[in-house]
Amino acid sequence: MFEAVEIISNPLPEPAEVWFEPWGMPHPLAPGQSLRIVAVSAQPGKLEIVEDGSRIVVYAWPGSTMRVYCGERLVDDFSIEVPGLPPDQSSRSFVEGMFGGSGTQKI
């Protein structure tokens, strides 16, 4: 089993928005707050994180699931595995190609 763990923090004085893709789910992130993202899969991979000011997007890899924690509290459980993708595409390139970016604006 492969596992990737990342900490996402908001050092800004205003709230940030974190999107989890390809599930298309946003979460607010208050100033000074952090989220711990734990992704697991039978296949090797890594999380791709894109930051653009107060907008952060976390992309999982095919075959992975993801859990999101604020401290020790589970705030979201993306238990549906990321589906397979066309050759030479990442979750990011697929989401950006299909939807023009994550959420309502392109990064």
C-alpha cells in the first residue's frame, strides 16, 4: 500500500479555499488553520498541490482515496477511488482539460 501525506496551511490573513480533485469538493480554510491530507492507494503516486493566492487545489492520483483532517478530526473522506485516466494524463490535466480548472475559476 502506498501513502502520501501533505499538510496544507493558510498563512494569509483571509480565508482560503481548498479544492479536492477529482471529487470537486471545496473546503474553507481559516487564517492560520491547517489540514492534513492522507491519500492511499495500491498503486504508487503522489499528490499534486497547486497554490494560487487564497485558492489551493489538491489533486489525487488514479486508484487513490483521500482523507482530510483538521487536527485529529476527520473533516472529509473521499472513499471512492480516483478512476483511471487516459495515457500521459494526470488528474490535474484531466480536470483542467474537461472543466477549465477546479471549481469556478481556472488556475
